[in-house]
Amino acid sequence: MPFDNYADPRFVGRWRKSTRSDGGSNCVMVAAVPGVVGVCDSKAGAAGAVLTFNRDAWGAFLSTVRDGKLG
């Protein structure tokens, strides 16, 4: 399935598979444009939700994950 099928037009051509995704079908897609980061599940395709975060919130989330604070 092409990554550009995801519904939010801001992210067309910008989706990439997260480095934390496995090699199978469990893929988290990430796309960034100025001021916004989008995240979606590749299995959901165009019908799936795209979560959006401002850059500060995305940075805080990544720091929390890297620090192992999500348990």
C-alpha cells in the first residue's frame, strides 16, 4: 500500500516507516511538515486516523520513550 494514501493532505509524500517498527506488518508511519508531526498505523490505510502533534509535544513524547518512562 503506498504511504501517500493516508487522508491528511499535509503529509502526502512525507510518510516514512518509524525506525521502531518491526519488519512485518506492525508499522508506525511518521510524517513531518513545518510545525506538525503526523503519526499513523500503516495497517489502517487511508481510512485510519492520523494523530497530529506540535513539535514540542512530539519532542516531549520522544524524550519520554527514550528515557523508558512509559513502562
